Amino acid sequence: MTDLAGELQRLHEAGTTEEFVDAVWDLRDSAYDHPEAWTGLTAETLFRLRGRRWRVS
């Protein structure tokens, strides 16, 4: 089983564009490999995770 919380935390803590893109791709891979871990996660929840901090340079 994947550590969804840890992967979401990594996305939240991304400080550069490269870190952000890497985290998004890892989340995508996790969703593909372990769809059962993603059943309770909505797009709204994902995008609220960063809120206004989602301005990565």
C-alpha cells in the first residue's frame, strides 16, 4: 500500500517548480498503481492542499 499522506505532504512542501512537477508525477503514478488508496480524495481536496501557496517559481 502506498503512503498517500506522505506523498500529499511532499506536494504541499514543494518549493521549486521541479519539486512540484516531480511530486505531481509521483501522485499520478501512485493513483495508477494503487487506485484503492485514492477513493476518498477529491480534486477539491487536492487543490485546497496548497491554497494560495501554489505559486511555484
